[in-house]
Amino acid sequence: MDPNKALNMTMLCDFYELTMGNGYLEHDMQDRITYFDVFFRSVPDGGYAIAAGLEQIIDYIENLHFTDEDIAYLRSRKLFSEAFLDYLKDFRFTGDIWAVPEGTPVFPREPLITVRAPAIQAQLVETYLLLQINHQSLIATKASRICRAAQGRTVLEFGSRRAQGADGAILGARAAYIGGCAGTACTISDELYGVYAGGTMAHSWVQMFDSELDAFRAYCQTYPDNATLLVDTYNSLQSGVPNAIRAFNEVLRPKGITHCGIRFDSGDIAYLTKKARKMLDDAGWPDCKITVSNALDERLIAGLLRQGAQIDSFGERLITARSEPVFGGVYKLAAIEDEDGNIIPKIKISENVGKITNPHFKKVYRFYSKDSGMAEADYICLHDEVVDDTQPLEICDPDATWKKKVLTDFTARELLVPIFRDGRLVYQKPALDDIRAYCAQQLTTLWPEVLRFDYPHNYYVDLSEKLLKIKLELLNAGGKSQG
């Protein structure tokens, strides 16, 4: 295969999706309508997560196909029938997809995506859907936490060179922007998605010149309107900051430029930034901004600010979300249809209670208080249930059914929206800036107790009475549905 040839992402699937597809065809199950849910079981770092990755899933679904080269490869494996390979020649997605819009705060066990499609189609898309949701939701969530810790200060994503592959860098920058980062160091993410790319210098710039002062002067001369100087190459307080001030005085001040900055990438950040702030102010540069970049996470940032660190912006290497590097989304069968179109619920049972799935074709409501506008709970119910938010509604914890609460004076909003119907895109993809703004607005609807970093409140995700009854019946029957 030509390594320079564009990859067909249809082949980015787990091999068992193809072996199962071949088996479905052999047993005449290829047209059986199935329902699969994408959901996650626990929140990385706790609290809430941010849904991201839908745009790339849409592009993938619209381009599903097998090339002659793909089919030739599969034939060479000598595992697949000619009937199955012939089926793949005209393969395309003809099903329905519902999804939570990107930027939505989401919680464990609720469907982020529901796929309704013939068995082979629904099975084949599993890997790519999980790949995009797991990666981008992980990074968007981490970015959201870091940006909140920064308390309004600018946060930039600086992690391209530490990403796990090119797509990790490019789409990671996109996800970080959704989560609240103001921009990225990744140039191609700006070109492709409009995520503002910025950057100034590395230590090598300073080392290239005969002196640190010469390096700073040259940079100010070349970029007088964007002069942010890296001051920790040699000695931050004895040479870096004093030389930066001298370069600003010699090059920028005569031009009337007061907008400039310095950056620390190492050292005792709290101590250095406090000392540097005083030095800059005493030298007549109160508008000079201080940026720090040193593998900081939300807890380190919060700690620095509690210590009085003088920081205006952060450059953060959040691209691998290293404190919790796996999002943990899964793709599970929830129902099938019989020959008459009746929906037959399916459940996965496990001795690990957390791995027991919620069966059936479902939808998700979010309830907002009319008084405060805050999100009170999410509610998973059967697809044909309708919540009347003019009437009181009793909800209960599905894991502790004796814990009940009656909601009154609330507004109900469905979270899952149609994306594809009969294989046709019916969703208008929003601009990235709109997704980012929506994410920021939706976070304001979550109570501080849900948003806190330590011991966050367990946000309620409850099951309707009908859905809980079906789940319990299936559990009591050992998972065997009647239909």
C-alpha cells in the first residue's frame, strides 16, 4: 500500500466488527435493525465532562465506503465470504443517529450518541465513534477544568509535540478550544479549524545570539507588536527580567508601545512571578503581561493563584490529559427490532454493577429550574415518553431507588438531537466559535457543588419509572428479553 495515499477511515475499525458483519450476513441478520448507545461510566477527574468530537463523526459517516484495495485486502485474509465482500462494494450508512451537541456538559450512563441502523452498519462504526468521542471529550473536559482554575486568565494549548500522534495534536487543539482555551501553538489547527495559533520564541532563540540582551532586542525589533520574551534561559531574575526590561526600554518605548510580555517555563513560578511583577512595575511596565508554561494542571494553577502568583496567562500542555488519560466511553447494544418493527430491549449484565447497561431505545431530558435556571437533574426515559414540565415529576436514584425527589416549576429539554435520518445528514453543523460559546454558557447552569475540583456533588442522572421497570425485569430474567 502506498504510504502517501490518503487513508480510508472506514477501515479504522476493530477487526471483530468485520468478522461479526460477515457472520451477520451468513445468518441472514444483516438487515436486523439494532440500537447502540455511546456512553461513559465515570467522569475523568470527577464532576462533569464535556461532549466533543461530533463534527468528525459526521464527516466519517458521510464518507463510509470500501475501496477496491480494501476489499482485496479483506479477501487476502481468507476469512470473509464472497457474499460479504460483494456486500461491502456498495456499502454506505442508511441508518439514524442522535447525539448530544458538542460542548454540552454530560454525565455518566446517559447516551451521548444513539445509533439505529442495520446490524452490520451499526457494528462497523463502533471504533471510530468511540475514538472521536473518547479523545475529544477527554481533552475538552480537561481544558474546561484548567480554564476554570485560571479564573478568567487566558489559557493556551501548547501540547502538539507531546500529543499521541498527529490527529491527537490537531483535534486535541480543537477540543481544547471547545473547553475554553483561547488558542493553540498548533498551526495546522488554526488553518483547518480556525483555532487561533500563537507563539513567540523558544530557548534556542536566546541561545543563538551572543547575549540574552541581543536576543531580546532582535525579537522586539522583529515583532514590536507581539514581543513576549522567554526570560528563564539563564537566570530569570538576575538576567532574564532585567534584560527584557532593557530591551523594552530601548526598542518599544521609543515607538510608544506598552503592550508586551515575558514568559516563564521553569522554576518556582509563584516566587518568580511575584518578583518579576514588582520589577516590571518599578521599571514603568505595568501593562507587561506575565505568561507561564510548565505542565500545569487545574490543581497546580489553583494552588499558584492561592499563593498570590502574578500570572496573566497560561500555556498548558493538556493534550494528553495526563491525570486521567482515558475517557472510557463504550458502545453497547441497547435494543433490536423484530420482523414486525417491535423494539426488543437488550441488556448487558455483569458482576461489576457499574457495567450493567440501561436497555431499550432511549432519550435524555435535562431539567432546569425556572427560578434559578440551573440544571437540576438528567432523566433517561423510553424514546416515546414525553415529560410534561407543567406537572410535578418524581425522580429517583436508579442505584438507590428509595432516594426520591419531586421536581416542580422546571423546564425540560431533550439533550439528544437528530443528526442522520435514513443515512441523510439533517443536522446543521455549528461553527466552532458557537460550540465554544455554547459550552461556556451551559457550564453556568451547573451548580458550584458539581463544578468543584475536590469531592464534587454527584449530579443526578435518573431513570424513568418505565425504563427502570424494564431494566429490573431483564435483570430478574437473566438478561433474556421476551419478544
